[in-house]
Amino acid sequence: MAAEAAAAGAGHEVTGGVTSMEGIQDRPLPQGPYAPGTPPGALLRGWRERALLTQERLAERAGLNVRTIRRLENGALRRPRPSSILLLADALRLDGEERAVLAAAALGRTAAPPVRGDRAGTVRPAAADVPRELPADAVPFTGREAESAAIEIHGSSGAPVVIAVEGMAGAGKTALAVRAARRLAPRFPDGQVFVDLRGHRPGRAPVHPGEALARVLGALGVPAQRVPEHIDDRAALYRGAVADRRILVVLDDAACEEQVRPLLPAGPGCRLIVTSRRRLTGLDDVRAVPLDVLPVDHAIALFTATAGHDRVAGTPADVLAETVRRCGLLPLAVRTAAARLRARPAWTVEHLLARLNHARPTELDAGERGVYAALDLSYQRLPDDQRRAYRLLGSRAAEFGAEDAASVLGTTAPQARRLLDRLLDVHLLQEPAPGRYRFHDLVADHAAAS
């Protein structure tokens, strides 16, 4: 939650701050539904009720403390921060005229936004060219509250921050990044941009950073003819375009640091969220949010929400727990198994579990969107020596050390550690304790068949 919300919760007056509402406060109030001198609290209450929101829900949507909302509406908070007003305007989805009215009222002045008339003579607010590109939330979505909070709290000081959501294929990185970004969106009123970098897409090469820059510049309103040819010039233009704006950029499925580095923003009000199967340790000031598998109870909740409560009703808890464990507690696998149950009305969860025990790879096959297809793409990105290590070591069911790996690979322990580190970096291997390694169950299945 923003620092101003914490201050409000502690009983401090929320005042002052830098405003981006400059230039609207001296214009006359428009004729119409807003009477001159209407206090900001009354305006806020009216628009909140129009949106059918409680004070608590509005506070959650705007990222503010509910006490701030209450004090604004009852007139106890006479000088709210302009940034708080912008967050509220975005959360309430106010149009240009309403935003100007609320901002001016909060400053104790009167104002009207710039207007233009159409052929019929009606007057409308000038439209703002603000990108709103975030995809819809994944449905269903369960758990990940700690990871989501970690994304949302980073960068609260105002410094530009790169958040890297990382994890193995199928861990739900995109779903988490999009959900967190949608929660953060009101803090970035100048726009939210989403780019799929296609780091792991069948039959598609990863997006070149120059192409990604052109895509982002276009979303920010830069005409195509003004986009330079050279990538360095594009990066400079991008940094200039966001320098004084509050922009949230989400880069999905990055293949490597080189794909992301030209898109690092320089503005103090910007945030970059990137998802990747790799550890992006080569980026400056990157803050990693690693995704592990789901806890059993969260995996059961995801399975139930996907399959439908009626399809799992009456199933013993231990059967549900064993079913999601056979899915490796991996969100993509859990959803795939639940979707199969939903599509087969004659099946029970017990029947599905028996099939998973007999032929798990077959039951979790969902074509290009399945777990093993996703692991194929990770495998194909590996150099030859890492592929060999993956195949030879992946069939080991128990934990092992570097000496064990060296014996299997026919190499030295230092060379084996280097190969193990590379597999760790792309989340194809786990390190549960220093110097001890293991493969996730589904990864081991894939490695044995590769």
C-alpha cells in the first residue's frame, strides 16, 4: 500500500505532494450537474455511490487507506494529496470533465477541462491518449497473495524498479504478473503497457528488443514515422517519453536480459514487471519474485474452481490432495487435470487419479498449451551440453550432489556444478539445500522421455 495510506492509517494528515493536475485549477467550473463550490467530499461520495462501491472497496481499488476515504467524504481531510485524487479518479473511472472538477474542488478552486464541440453542438471532454493494455485476470486464480504483495510493495519509494517474476514453465507467472499489475494500475494513471516477448513460443522466435521498443513507443502515442531505425535511438526516445510520466510496463515471457535491458525505464514514476523462466540476474536493480509450486490447499482450491464444485462434491480430502500432488502442485498441470475432469461427466476424481497414476504424461497432455509442451520449449533453448546433462540427470528420483552428477556425466565436479547452475538458472532444476539438487516430478518425466 502507498506510503500516504500508511500515514493516513497512523492518523497523520495527508497533504502536499507533487501534482500532475497543473493547469486545470484556474479554469471556470462547467455549467451542468456540478454546482460551483461543491466540496470534494460530496463529489467523491456521489461518484462512489454511482459506481456502487463501498468506502472499503474504493479504498482497495485505489490503493488507499479506507480512513482516507472516510475523512475526505466527511470533510475532515481538507488538503488531500493530488496523487490521492488522481488514484481516486482512476479507481472511479471518471471522465475528463469529472477528473478536472474533482481535482479543482480538492484544491479549493473551480475548473473545467478543455472541451470541443461536435457537429451537433454537444460539448465533450478532450480524450486522453492513455494506453490501457493489461489483459483480463486469469480465472480461476487462487493463492499467491504473498508474491502479489511483494510485487505491489516494491517501488513504493518512487524509484524506478524492475520486478522479475520467475519460475518454471507452468508456475503461473503471467497470471500473477497480470493480477498484480491490474491492482497497481491506479497508481500509474499515465498508462499501462503489455508486451508479449515470446521467449518460449512454438514456432516463433523471441521478439527483438528493437521491435518491442517500437511496439511500446506506439502504445505511448509516438507515430511510426518518428520511431528511429537504430535500437539505441529507440531506447533513448522511450526513456524520454516516460521520463515525466507514471507508466507501468509489463513484459511477458522474456528469454534473456538482452531482450529486456533496452526497455528499462528511467522515470522515477515508472515500474517494469517482467516474467521469465530465467533468472534475470544480469539486470541492474532487478528484484526477483520467485514462484514455487502451490501449497496443497491452494492447489485443491484451484482444482475445484476449475473443475467445478459439483464435480468434486463428496470427494474425500485425501483423494483431492493426492490428485493435485500427482499434478506436481503446478498450476498449469492442476488446471489441465481439472479441465479433463470437467469435460468427462462420467469420471470421478478417483478415476482421474487412477489415470494419473497409470499414465501421467498422457493425462496432462494439452497440446501446445500443456506442461510437457512448455518444458519442450525450455529444453530446446538449452545448449547441447546442458541438454545432455538434463537428459542424463533427469531420470534420478532422489536428491543428488555435484559429485554424483559428475560421475553420471563423466566429467569433473567443477564442470558438473557449472552445468547444474545453468539448469538452475532456467528453473529446470531445484536446489532444496546448498549443494543438493533434484528435479520436479513433471520435469523428471519430461527429461526421461527427451
